[in-house]
Amino acid sequence: MHEASIAVELLKVVEAQARQAGMSRVSGMKLRIGAFRMVVPELLSAAFEVVGQGTLAEGAEMRMETVPLVARCERCDEDVAVEDYVFFCPRCGAPLLEILSGKELDLVEMWGEGGESP
Amino acid sequence: MKVTLVQDILDANRRVSAANKRRFDEHGLLVLNLMSSPGAGKTTLLEHCISALAGELAIGVIEGDIQTSLDADRIEAAGAAFAHQINTRGACHIDGNMIAPVVDEMDLDALDLLFVENVGNLVCPAEFDVGEDEKLVLFSVTEGDDKPKKYPLMFQVSGVMLVNKIDLLPHLDADLDKIHAHARDVHPDMRIFDISCKTGEGLDAFYGWLREAVARKKATRV
């Protein structure tokens, strides 16, 4: 249930960014979440619904996009999709020590009322 | 209106943790974030480290628990140079914000090594840095050899794994080789120590690693 912890951090970011943009209400947001974060979208939405109560992001819609877990194989000199969290290259068996994507936990878009369009 | 941005959700914590780390770095103080399931033996391991390295390394511990100061009491009784209990009052992990005020109160020069004993949990603590040099995961053989596969992020972010309670292996179906293999699947260059806090087996190797890591960190002090 780390979704609750993430929701608390997300709210901080949403509030700060909304303030900065001069928004009075956030009605929706888009997140980009790496597969390795193992976030359950429904749980994150439910958690945000709770922590967002009484804030300018109360009831905000959440859209989530999952980023696949990809690592670099030095030996093949190629990017490989990591399956089942096994960090060895499926082609040559070399250890995959550099993660290229899949650990994202990013807020990439927010919409709502107030503020001026850039 | 619509705002397009790329903002790391955990950035607030990462920033506070980076500030904590800068302060530790200024003093050449090695900080280790110790994580595990509840009951794997974190506090017992720390008690052993403190008494075995007494007179050699001044060890401080920041204890994180949802409730009670039982662990800090044990750490203090073991002879730690510094012990502080954080009660998270429900939160399932320690983060950078929680330890920043504790760091304010500490004499960082009086310590050689600071452990942050996280809340017992294999999930959330993996997401939140505190300002550590290294994350350590303590795993006990009674937890079942499949756990590194079930909690991959925890075993991927931890550079060191300690496998505790190996004295119990003869009584269990758990297979030490499997535990190692599963951990290395998610973290191929994981440093592994097999230990028993009950019999003391394997602890000397870990103490040796601690001594070297402390010396390495001190050498970076400018």
C-alpha cells in the first residue's frame, strides 16, 4: 500500500505547482509511472481522493501512463526490456546494471481553473 | 488552463534528503539506511555492531517505528554514541523530512557511522531516500526464499543484503542458494553477507565491510 505514501507526496507537488501557475482549482492531472514502481492505479486514485479532500485538487481526475522497465546491456550495446524483474540480458546473459526507464514517478500535466496559459 | 511539466513526485523528499546528505558528507560521516520486514532482526544486528565495534567506531542510530521507543532504549543500552527514536505515528517509512530535525541536534563530528533503522516494511522504505550513502536490506531465512522476487524494488535499490538467522536453516525449507539467486536476479552485483545474530556466524565479515566503508567515507572529507 505504498500508494498512500505516494499520494501524500503527489499532493504536495500538485499544490506547489498549482500555486506557481496561479491555478485556483486542479480538476485533473496526468502521471507517468514506471513499471518498476509497481503502483496500482486504482489504489493511487483512491488514496489521492482521500488525501486531496479539502484541497484545491479535491476530486481531481487522474490519468496514468505506464513506462516500461528498460535496461542497458553493455555487452550487446542495446536497450532491453526487463521481464519479470530479472536483470540479466535475455539474449547474452550479461547483468543489466543500468536502468534506463521504469522508475519514473512523474507529474506531467495538470489542468483546471485559474492561472494564465503559457 | 493546462500546465505541462515534468515534475518528479518524490522530488520534495529527494531535495531534503540531498541536503541531509550534504551535511553528512561535510563531516565524512557514513550513513546507512537499514531496511527489512518486521522481525528480521534489524535492532539485534545493530546491538551486535555497536558492542563489537565499541572503542573503534562511534555508532549512532536513528530509529524509526510507528510507535514506542523500545528500539532506541535497546540501542542506548547497547552503548550507542547516539540514539534517537522517531515515531512516525502511522507512516510506514522514514523519509528525509523526518530525520532533518534530528540531524540538527546531532554532533556529526562525534560519530563515525550513523544507521537509520527504517520502519519494518519491504515496500515504502524503498521509495524514500533519507540522505544515506547506501541502502542495506536485512532478510531473514524464515521469510521464504521467494521474497526478493516479490519485493523487487527493495532488493534493487539496496546495494547490500544481509541474510540473517542462517542458524535456523536446518529446520526450514528455505534454500540459501535460492535466496542469493533471487536477490541477484533483481540486483546482479548485490553484496551479500550470510549471518546469524544468534550464533555470531558471518558477522565478522560484515564488521570488516563496515570498517572499510567508514574509512572510505572519511577519506572523502575535504
